[in-house]
Amino acid sequence: MNRSSQGVSEHSRPVRQFHMMIKPIGPVCNLGCTYCYYLSKKNFYSQESQWRMPDSILERLIHQYISQQDGPEINFSWQGGEPTLLGIGFFEKVVHLQKLHCPPTKRIENDIQTNGTLLNEDWCRFLRENRFLVGVSIDGPGQLHDIYRVDSQGQGTFDKVVAGIRCMQKHGVEFNTLTVVNRENAKHPLEVYRFLRDELGSRYLQFIPCVEPKDFTQVAPRHWDKANLPVAGDTAARPGTADSIVTDWSVDPEQYGHFLCSIFDEWLHHDVGTVFVPLFDCALGCWMGMPSSACYFAEICGKGLAFEHDGSVYACDHYVYPDYKLGNIRETILTEMVYSSRQAHFGVDKTDRLPRHCRECEVLFACNGECPKNRLLRTPDGEPGLNYLCAGLRQFFNHIDPWMRRMADEIRAGGTAEAVMTKLQRKTAPVHPIHTIPRPQTKLNAKCPCGSGRKYKKCCYSKDRQKQPQ
Ligand code: SF4
Ligand code: SF4
């Protein structure tokens, strides 16, 4: 469809910007991580499928991705599978084609997501020279990383990943760490955070919750269509139980909340302004009244699509299922798929399908019901569409609320978020996070000052003790 057939002139059409996770080698990987949601995508292709993206598709993608977006910066995100399996030559071709098709008014940025095990001197030289930002997956110190991030023989990969990171540091490659928060490492928030910060030297830490329904390899996550979803709090709504709907390695919702709260407290006391946790930055933006910078917490989905090695385009990286295929660049131009009514519908479904429980939630402005793929539960009053992580997310957003308000106030007054940390370090901050709230001097057997009617020792006293940072 050309612009005139859409009835929109060159000067009146809205600004076009979107983002794609590009999978130049499909789901092929040299590792076999237990929780990988992408390896099983091979099932959607025939046995004889060629996994390497053909040159004709690569050039068509690069040309259209640049020419069909407005704005001065075009971001290419290369993912897998494991994209480094394609070799440096493939990415040299990428850079060459980008230069060929990029007008002087635009700037190209590349990022690549890798498991880090194949990074060597040559790779690091290439990545540095071409200013690729590298996202490397690591789940914490060796004993935690090696539980699920294993090779095809089931052997841990920690040493190889760390060797790859050290090589990047030697060559000055810009990198960030991506940590999948699973049922095991979620029990050790500070060990994970301090390892990434102090031992690895990461300054940009992404945390992604692992939530996988047991049937995720076969069916798209359209949970609201399913009968008998468990209610929040049921045993089936937790990992590791006999009737659980999620895999054993999925993170426990409350554990996830505790994980985020603990890391937030550590960050708040020591690292604001020097260590970047996108989840916290995104939350601060929400407290300042801005739209969420992370799709998980945005009001609508739809602007982060997946582009497969064979030219197929899907609604989202987490919806690479036949039902969510929008077309193929061999037959259809990119913007026709990105701005199709199907994709628009996919986007607004996120808000339209929110249960009342979420619509009335005090932290809806920051959470927005999180990602639809994780909406595996029914609310206490039986409505489907509640997020599996709700208990943890609500705990986290309420926990950071007083601090986010302070930071937002500081910034609005012309200061910085770091000022809140500095005041806290000087012990002049007027509010305290839940872990450090000094309780009034109450006798252990007296009624709890919170008004619950229970004894203080059975109520807030015991809760505070459980929440002490590790
Ligand atoms: S489905 Fe989830 S991952 Fe995909 S765009 Fe929506 S929030 Fe983001
Ligand atoms: S915290 Fe829970 S109830 Fe509130 S918006 Fe998020 S998922 Fe919905």
C-alpha cells in the first residue's frame, strides 16, 4: 500500500518509528539453556529449513528498515538463537549494506544479544570498531549461572561467558548484562547484583523474569481464551508444585518481588547515577508522568516486532507463533505489516483485556498489567487476565513509591535522582524504604501499631525481620 492510497500526505502522516528484534540465524544456538523460549521455534519450520538469512532478504530488510522510518537514529537489534554463529563476515556485510542505504540525515546504531561464549579477539575488535553495543546473558556467579545456562551436553557455560566479557573489556567494547531471573537465582538478589556490579564491572543491568507456562513450546500465550486458569494464590499459580501451570524454573512471583526490592535498596543506597537498571529508570519515568520506556510496562504493545531469518514478521519476539505472523518481506513491505490493523489490534489488546483488578490497582500507571504473555491467572473475583507476577510487581512498585516520588520531585526542581541517594547517605532523607522504617517502640506482645489487631511480634515485627536485606 503506498502513502496516497492510505489518504495521508507526506507532510501530514504521523512519525513512523518502530523496532525489530532481527533473528538472522533463527533459533539456532550453540547452547541449550533449560529455559530458552526460542530453541523450540525450530518446530515451526520444515526440516530442510535454511537458518542463515539469505543476502536478498538481508538487503531488503536493511533498505526498508532505514527508509521506512523517520527520525535521525535507526536501531538494529541482532538476536538469536546465537547470532555470532554466523561469523564476523555476515556482520561485515550488514555494516556495508547499512552504509550503502543510509542517507546522510540518519545515523545507524547496532546492538547484538549474545551468550558471549564465542567472543574472541577478532570479534571484539570488530564490535569495537563498528560501535556495536553488546548485550551478554549471564545469570549471576558460576554456581547460579550454571544451573540453567548449559551447553548441548548439559555442561555449565560460566567460564566461557566470563572469558568473552573479559575480552570485551580488554578491547573497550560497550556491553550490558542481561540476567534471567529464575526460580534459583531469585533467592539470591544481592549476590547476583553485587557479582554483576563488582566482579564483572557491569554498569547496565537488565533483569528479565522467567515465566513459562508448561505448554509454551506449542501454543501462543493467549491465556485469556483458556478455561480453568488458576486464581492468584492457588498452588497451581506457583512453580514447583504438582499442579503448577508454569515450568519448575519459572520465578516464584513473591520471590521476584523480594528480588527487585532488595536490589532496589542496594542501588538506592550506593549506585544511583553510576549503575543503570532499566527497570528502575523506566519506573522513574512513570513516576514523572512519562510513558513507559519498556514495552512490558507500557500501555500498549505493538512497536517491537520480530523479524525471522526467512523474512517473516511477527507481532512480537514473544509471539513468534503461526497465529501472530503478519507476513513476509518477500511479498509485503515492512510498514504495511507494522502498521496493519492486525498489529494495531494486538497492541491495544494489552489494555482492553485488563481485568478490573488491574484497572483499579494503585500502581496501574507503572505496571499496566505487565506483559500479556504472563497473564496466566484469574483475579480473586474470577476474571481472567491477571499477571502471574502480580504479587511481586505490586510489592515492588509499592516499595519504591516513596523513593520514586522523592526522585521525581528532585528532578522537577532542577536537581538529580542522585541527590536522593546523597541525602540518604547523610541520613537526612525524610522517608525510608520498608526495610529500614524504624518501628515505634512497641512491646512484642502489644497490639501491632499498624491496626491489624494482631500482636506486634506476629505482625509487622516478624514481617520486618523477614524483609531485612541479606
Ligand atoms: S507482548 Fe510483552 S514483550 Fe511483546 S510488546 Fe507486549 S509487553 Fe512487550
Ligand atoms: S500490580 Fe497486579 S493488579 Fe496492579 S496493574 Fe500490575 S498486574 Fe495488575
